[in-house]
Amino acid sequence: MTDNRLSGLALIVGSVGVIITMVLHPTGHIAAADIQPMIQKLIIVHALGLACLPVLFLGAWGFCRQLAAQSRLSAIGLVLYAFAMLAVMNAAVADGLIAPSVLRQIVASAGAPSAIDTWRMIQHYNFYANQAYAQVFVAASSIAIIVWSVALLRATSRLRGLGIYGCIIGPLILLALFSGHLTLDAHGFGVIVLLQSIWFVAAGTFLLRSSESVTAAL
């Protein structure tokens, strides 16, 4: 299998994986009797999400090579995307690995109000950390898609539609984020993941069908 196809497959598989992660992500208030099943589900879905991150990055790296290794825009986009991957990795660790441990401590502290209050305070801090990392991911990944989309518009007419799509959703996501209208709960974050995954799946499909590099005149 060629590098193009491997990179395209990585983008598609990674994107599908993160969409499944968000679809299966627990939402809403959980009854006390359902905490243990929810903890197990949190760990499983976030483990899947974490496993998808290096796959997505390898796919993005392959896409950038095809966009043109010497392109400054291509390299800038990859650096921004790497930054985004690190941020969302921390968000997933906070929500999928740290939060379950804290929830177990809250359950174990039943009957000790002071201990429960302490662990709930820790859980609130962990939630705010998760949200901060998620915001960094949304901003950095959206800017990366904008940069790559601009490079596509300047490089080839074959991916003009993808470039236009990226130049539309990227700024819209940033506007929603910085205006305070974007809530990064499971639903809000899931919408962002879906919109970005459409871009990556389209890029991956192009790579699967392509045997030639896209030369960018930048």
C-alpha cells in the first residue's frame, strides 16, 4: 500500500474513531446506582479517542507531505495541529482517566461530608482544566484547517471544494468559540468534531484515490 493510501486511511479511520467516541460519550446527570457503569464507559470511550490521536496525526502528516513538504503553510498547519493534538490529549486524560478516579473517591467518601466536598472541589477543578484544554484544541485545530485550506486553494483546483469548506467552518468555529456561544460539553464538542471530521475524511478520500503529489506554489 502506498504512503498516500496509508495516510488517507489513517485520516478516515482516525476521524471515524473520534466520532464514535463522541457518540458514545456519557451525557446528562447520572444516578448514584449508575456511577460505576458510567466510569467504565468514560474510560473506554476516552481510551478509544486517545488511540485515534496518533492515527489522525500520522494521516495529517502524510497529507501535508502531499500538499508539499517545502510549503510554509503546510508546515505551519502541521505544527498547529500537533499543538491541538497535545491539548485534546490532555482534555481526554482529564475527562477519561482522572475524572473516573475522582468519582470513585466521591463514592468511597459517602457518609463523610468534608471528604466529599474536597473531592467534589477537585472534580470541579478537573472539569475546568478539561474545558481549557478543549478550548485550545478547538482554536488550534480550526486555525490549522484554515491554513491548510488556504494552501489548497492556492495549490490545486482538484481540492477547491475542500479548501472552501475549510475556510468557512474554521472561522465560524473560531467565532462561536471566542464569542462565548460555543459550549464544549459532549454535544457542543461533538458538533466541532463532526464538522472537522468531514474535512479530514474528504482529505483522506483524496489521498486514497491519489498517486501524485499536490505541488503548492507558495
